Amino acid sequence: MRERVIKSDDEWRGLLTPEQFRVLRRAGTEPAFSGALTDVFDEGTYRCAGCQTTLFTSETKFHSGCGWPSFWKPISDDVITEHADTSFGMARTEVRCAVCEGHLGHVFNDGPPPTGLRYCINSVSLEFVPVGADTSDTPT
Ligand code: FE
């Protein structure tokens, strides 16, 4: 079980940009095709913009055409949690960071093999760490 990161809204506001706060802490969605990481396919890892936990790797990122960064698997099963989401009259599965409970996006069943899943994740919820970058001063 990973140690949880729990902060108040005021603490999160001090750490995040207004758009990160809206998406991560209020389950917002960035406009399609607006995110900085949608078309990034360099080698590296993607970590939570809230708590810096590594969530995905470039090996599972694929071009979905949906307008948001898309992955077919998280880096491990214990870094994300899934929640039923019936907002906007749709039955969707929300995915959150398991460590800070930040909203990441949703998971759909129209992804590629081997999982058939598409983790559709907001760019602003993620930070890309290129392979070889020095991350020794931050948790992973
Ligand atoms: Fe997090």
C-alpha cells in the first residue's frame, strides 16, 4: 500500500496552476487537442502533476486520435483507482491517482491489444519526464 498524499484545497491551490486545480481537484476536462502531451511520443515516463507519482510510461502510450494522451496500461495496478462516473448522462469509468486522488481522466474499452483499454488522460494532470532526466530530488 502506497503512502497517501492528502492536502486541503487551499494547499493544492498553492501548488497547482488554476487549470491543474480545475482538472485534478474538480474532475475537470481540458479541451480536446489542447493538451501539451497528446502528441508526445518520446521515451520517458508520465507522473502525476499533483504528487509526482509515476503513472504511465511511453511504452504504453499510443495515438488514439481522441485528442487526449492515451495509454493502454498504467505502470502498475496500484497507482490508479477506478470510480463509476455517471455525470453528463454517460456511464464512464473515472481514473484517479491512487496516491493523491487527483482526477486523471477516464478509461474506455476501445483501446489496442494487449489490454483493449484506453486510458484517456488529461495532459494537465501529467508531467512528462524524458528518459535520462534527473529526478533524484523528487519522489517516483
Ligand atoms: Fe497524484
